[in-house]
Amino acid sequence: FRTEVLGLVKAQQVKNAVIVPVGAKGGFVPKRLPVGGSRDAVQAEGIAAYKLFVSSLLDITDNLKGGDLVHPDNVVRLDGDDPYLVVAADKGTATFSDTANGISHEHGFWLDDAFASGGSVGYDHKAMGITARGAWEAVKRHFREIDIDIQQTSIRVVGVGDMSGDVFGNGMLLSTALKLVAAFDHRHIFIDPEPDPAVSFAERQRLFNLPRSSWADYDASLISQGGGIFPRTAKSIPLSPEVRALLGLNKVEATPNEVMTAILRAEADLLWFGGIGTYVRASFESDAQVGDRANDAIRIAAGELRVKAVGEGANLGMTQRGRIEAARRGVRLNTDAIDNSAGVNTSDVEVNIKIALSTPVAEGVLSAPDRAALLGEMTDEVGHLVLRNNYLQTLALSLAQRSGTSDTAFQQRLMQMLEARGELDRGVEYLPTDSEVQERRARGEGLTRPELAVLLAYAKLSLYSELLASDVPDNAYLADELVHYFPHALQERFPDAITSHRLRREIIATQLANALINQGGPATIARIADQTGTDAAAIARAFLVVRDSFGLPAITAAIDALDAKIPGAVQLRLYAEVQDLML
């Protein structure tokens, strides 16, 4: 459990770059689960443990009553005032949001049902398909940059998950052109060597809509010659000539583990992670170091991947060192924290909308039913606001990667600055040492995309902290940064609730840090600070002047509109010209 939680913590730290609070990650282990008990009995004990855990968190958290800060009783405080605490649904607690909000209500906690996002009066991530859609933005970019439009052109996909799952299910319905040739989950193995995109899409849609479906529910008559659905409990699986060709296996039968390993190694366009588990490690890592014993028998080394790109809709699909090795071997990928940040981002926007609406609700201007209706009305726009972050973060990585070794010195300087401040431990994040950076530069090799993803997040978090400590968020010129964070319906109906938002400074600092680093790259602040001797706050002010004087948002929007219309390399060069103007 510890290894898994630690991996999730590191991913969360990267996701913090696009959200307002400093998100933590934790886990709880129910110690009294009934041995051999029914599913309902186990669930009941899990909920009881969850209630104890969440109640205890609130027992030691500051509260707000009538705008006044109230400290918890009988608690020795070593921290400053901080009434902000929210929780989000995650592995094992996906359906517990209403339970958590009930506890919040019982405690009289100021956030009430904004405490746990995704509840019955909140955004349903699976219904929105938001996590998969965010990861799909990353996948589309990987292929767009090699001039493949995956919404129109068929690509061959292998994956982990099944159609009942949020990320796998929603993801495999985001293009009608997909050819899903093989997948597995904890129950079944699905193989369809030459699928008809339209027929298989319709059947995947049927399974997604079927409650508690599994691959066993897939209509076998629709599977292409030689394919099939096989239980993981089978002693062996017969391999048709088509399956042998697809998976590169030269025998007439194989064990389920051998088949799943072959699926991970298969030659395909995309590997889509939508299920639980870590399936790819670095060649020099041991399975014990990975910390996911359940999948030791099927895990592969990064050098064995034969796909063009990886989409990490699920957390921890690969180890970070596995990602770095895969990237150095030419596989296109980011990190789980970049690919699947949309879920966390949606939760954050939901909480901040609810905080804004708490004022008109308290004043009797907005009833609870009307608030619920307004939240529902804004669902689509919330989705678009969140997906914009996925679009821009992956673009920032592409530009950083495109610059190659020309930016490596600035990136090295950024790492040195962050380390000197105690904000970064390169060893923990598997970032290269100064000597390793020099060796790479000598070989004409820069930082990989997964490494740049970590650096991008740290650069944003560092800038956010510096902005928050300055007077930049208080500048009236930045009022629009706050307003544009929220959907139009909220802007129009309750503008005062936005301008008086309790987290207005934090939202402005988050928006500005993201805009600046996305536009200029991870090393922007380090580069300009070294060149000019000025501080982050002054650089941020200068960025706003340059951005708005030259109308950069309109220029980049025009380049965005060229997606899949011009060669990917040409489009990236246009973005780079805009970046050069800024720097």
C-alpha cells in the first residue's frame, strides 16, 4: 500500500500545477474487514472506516463560522490558519462523495457539500468522461505531430481495462475510427485481430451502457477471424494464426499470462491504460522495486514496447523510469499526471464554483434547487475549461521537447534553483544530475518528455508560490484572470460572487502561473531571471504586458485552429515563433 500511495502522491504533486489548492494524497486501510464476508459486508466496513477517517480529518481542521475563523477544540496547532480542506473520489472511494458531504454537514463545516466533489449535486466524472477526454487530448497531440488525425484515420490500439470502466470505457468511445485489437482486465482477455471500426465501436458503446458489463458480454459473432474472449482463469489459450501474427507468438497455445504480456509487447499504434496496475518498468528496475506484485508475471520492460504512443488515462500504468526509457527509445508519451489531470481539475473547478455560489445561497438569492440546476447547466463549459488545460500543457511539453538541447542549460539552471530552495529533489523525481545533463548534451540529447512533464509542474508550483507572496494577484488589471476561470453563466448571473471569492488571489496566481509557463516553457523564469536579475513577480507583470500588447491569445488561437490542417512540424514552428517573441 505504501508504494502505491507514494506513487499517487508524486503524481498528485504534478497535478497540483493546474489546481488551486496544494493537493495531498493519502490512503486508509480498514483493519477489520470481515474475512470471507459478502461484498456488501466488506463495503459496509469500508464505509465505516472511511467515515472515521474523514471525521477525524475534520476534527483537526479550522472552520469558518459567519466569516470568522474557528479553531478545533483540544488541538495543538503548529500550522497557521487554514480552513480549506476538500476531498475527491478516488480508487476505492469513487461512490463516497455524498457520505463525505454528509459528514461535512454534520460537522457544520463551512464548505458543506463543496467538501467532496463529484457527489449527487456535483460533476459526475464518468458521465462527463472528463478524465478520458483529457488524456485523449494528449493522445491526439502525439499523433497530430506525426500527421495522423486519429479522429479520422484508423489506428490500432491495445489496452488495459474494460468497457464498464470510466477511463477505458469512455476513452475507447472517443473516436469511431479506432481498431481495438486486444485488451485485458482482471477477468478477461479480449482479442480482435482485424476489427471493423464501425461495428466494434457500436458494440463497445453497447457494453459501456450495459450495467456491470465485462468483456464476456461482447458479442463474439462480431469478432474478426481468429479472435475471441478468454477468461484469465483458463489453463491455456489456443492461438489462431491471426492471433499469433498479432501478438508475435510462435506457438499454438499459451498461458493467459503469456498472452497478456504479448499484448503489452504488441506492435500497435497506441497503448491505452485505463485499468489498475503498473505494467511497464525500466529495463534496469526489478519487479520488487515497482511495488505491484499482482502484475509481476505480466509486466514488461520499456525497451519491449512496440507502440508509437502511450496514453495514461489511469494512474501508475508505467514507472517514471520506465517512461523515461521508453521516451529515449522513441515512444511518444507524457506521464500519468499530465494525461489524467482532468479529473482532479474538474473537482477543483467544482469546489471553487460552489464556494462562489455559497454567498448568493446564504443571502437567499439562490435556492438549493436553483443552484443544482445552475451547476448542471454549466457542465459542458466546465468540461471545455478543463480540457483547455490538457491541450495547453501537452503543447508546452511539445515546444520544450522541440527546443532540444538549446534549452537544456536553462532547464538545468531551473533544477539548480529549485534544489537550492529545497523545492525539488532530483533523485526522488528521477531527474538527471548536472553531470548526466552534460553527458546528454554531448550526445545531442535533451530532457525527455516525461522528465519535462515533471519540470513543467515544479516550475508552475514554484512560480505560484512566488506570485502568491507578492502583490501581483492584487493588481486590478488581473481581474479578468479570475473571471475567465469560471463558466459564462456564473460570470453573468453572479459577478460579485466571483470578485469577492475567498480564493481569488490563489485562483489568479494559478491562472497566471499556468499561462506564463505554458506560453514560455518550464525554464522561462530561470532564463529571464538570470538574464535580467529581476524576480518572478516582475517577470509575470512583463509577461502580461507582452501578451496583451501583442494580442498573443488571438495569435495562438489562430494556430490552434490549424490542428490536423497543416503538418504538425509546421504548426509547432508557428507556436515556437510566438514563444520566441515573448522571450
